[in-house]
Amino acid sequence: MTVEAEHTREGADSWHTYLSKLQGLADELTRQGLLARLVTPQGRIPTLHVVNPAATALAEEVYAGRSRDGQWWFWWSWAERIASGEDAAGAASRIRRVLAASS
């Protein structure tokens, strides 16, 4: 396999991993009562647009990505870690708490 073909395959694998991590998180967020929509802008990494349906002004963009040590994480839009990329349930719980409407 050429270097160029290997780079293309790695890019496709990485894109698939982004989508897979975010889709798993979207499924968990939906189970916890939030709305989640996968956004895949041309030329940019995918994000998850998350909304509290009880208070639609409470919304956030969530990313999946690797840290410098190679581990996958879910990230807030301000580049703070939410939870490990292997912990969609924990990430969803934290996002739900942050987007909770105060009574």
C-alpha cells in the first residue's frame, strides 16, 4: 500500500470513528431525554448539536476527538473534556446536567 493510500485509509477510519462515537452518544442522549443531531459540515470534523427540549435555549455543540495521548474523548465546544470516548452514558449524564433547566 502506498503512503498516500494509507493516509486516505487512516482518514476514512478516523472519520468513521468520529461518526461512530458521536452516534453512540446521540443514542444515549436521546435515551436520557435530550435531542441530538449529528452535524457533518464539509471540510470540518463532525459535531453533535444537543438541545434540552424543555428549554430549547439550552443547547451545546459536542465533539469527539483524540487527546495528545491518543485516547478518544467527548469534548465541549470550549475544548474541555466531558468524558472518555468509551463512556457515552457518563458523557450523556454530564451533558444532561449542564443543559438542565433550573426550576
